[in-house]
Amino acid sequence: MGNAYNNSGKSETAIVCYQKAIDINPEFAEAYHNMGAAYKNLGDYNKYEECIKKRDKLISE
């Protein structure tokens, strides 16, 4: 659902969806990746980097 929102330009709503997925499964690396992309779309590069670092940490475990 988050991807559909993000692809249609509703990145803020997408972030809510990705966060819900992460709340359910905190080890869902793809959700961090996608949430990072949504933050990047909004121009929030700090949050983007946080999400990508978390994704990378999960992938390396």
C-alpha cells in the first residue's frame, strides 16, 4: 500500500504505511528502504539516510 501512495506522489501517507509495517515487523528491511525513498521524495535527506542505514544494518545481520 505504501508503494502505491509513494508512486502517486503521496509520500507522507506512504511513510505512515511503511511505519505501520515496521511496527509489525521491525526487521523488515524493505520497509526501511521504501520509507527512505519516500523521505527522499520529500527532500528530507537526513531521514532518508537514517532509513538506509537501518536497512543496511538489517541486511548485514
